[in-house]
Amino acid sequence: MDSDKRDKLINSSNLGELLDVDFGVVGTPARDEFDKETEAFCLAQTLKEERLKAGLTQEELAEKIGTKKTYISRLENGKSDVQLNTLYRIFEGLGKRVVVTIL
């Protein structure tokens, strides 16, 4: 890492500034990719947490919604994209509701 970037990281006062230095400002390709990956990670973690709260194994959830355990595993590990209708089905199977907000 070059000394200019290191100095900017050290002098950052909040998370937004750190992200700007490390990944670029919002709207740049690197930052957009980082934000996309972050959202996918958060969704995967939410799915796993809700499944565990419901007391279900990956296999039990998969059976409940008519898919395979390997698919649930891939989703929870961020290795697969999910279609919106499948996302609705998964969370309905967990007794939850998905609300989509367009910003």
C-alpha cells in the first residue's frame, strides 16, 4: 500500500471515509461492486440467522420450500444468486415476510 493511501486511511474519521479511500467513492465501479457484495453477504447472513432462529436445518428448510439443501447452503455462503420469488418462498417458509424498498 502506498504511503498516501495509508495516511488517508489513518486520518479517516468514519466508515464512509474509510470506504471511499479503500474502494472509491459511491458510483465508481469498485465501490459499486463492494456495495453489491456487501448486500449479498448481509442477505446471506440474515437467511442463516432466521433459519437458525426457526430451529430448522438447511435440509428441513429446503424440504419445506421445495428445493435442495445444497441450494440453501450456497445461498447462505453467498455462492449463488437468488430470484426474488425464491427469496419470498424461503422467508415465508421461515414464517417471515420480505419487503422490498426501492431507493
